[in-house]
Amino acid sequence: MIRLILNILWFILGGWLSGLLWLLGGAILAITIVGLPYTFAAWRIAAFSFWPFGRDVVSRESLGQADVGTGPLGFVLNIIWFIFAGWYIALSHLLIAVAEFVTIIGIPFALKDLQLARLALAPVGMTVVEKPN
């Protein structure tokens, strides 16, 4: 019940905007063809950004789902992502988290923004999983 309330508050207070921006970013990446490897990562982040409570971000490698994003190619893709997009997207989530930490009520939201910031730094090879109850 708490997760539902937190997700509803998150969505109303800005999660919808964050999720839509990640969806838009993924669509733009898909159009460029060069950005295609990042498209699905951006859309996974969008889903997490819309409804983050009750979910966690883990590497695919830790789940035994080794793919292109978990090896050397994934490392290179993450470096390229960091240079062209990741650092300033992560910085925006970090600044929002600092503002949320100021209030006691904003702490759970700040923690989710910190997760989004970490994910924005290197999204390739990461996935979102449901947390057990």
C-alpha cells in the first residue's frame, strides 16, 4: 500500500514528466540510427521513471543475462553515452535529489532520483526488476 501511495505521489509530482522525457529521448535516439543501441535502455529508464517504487535497478550480468551490454562493447557504449548525454542527465537528477533531501517527506523521492542519476550515467547492461514484497 505504501509503494502505491509513493508511486502515485511520484507520478503526480514529476514522474510523468521525467518518464515522458526519457521516452522522447529514446525516440530521438531511434530516429538517429546511430543512437539505436541506447533506445531500449532509455525506454527501460522511462518505465522506471514513471513508477519507481517497488522496483530496483540491477545489472543484467548479475541476473545471468549476459548480452552485448555486459561485455567490452557495453563498456564502450556506456563511455560514449556518458560523454554525450549521461553526465548532464545524471546531474539534473542529482540536483533534484538534493532539493528533495531538504524535506523529510522528500527523502524517499530523493533516493529514487539518486537511482535514476546512477542509471543515467551508464544505462547499457542495466535492467529494472520488481522487488519482492
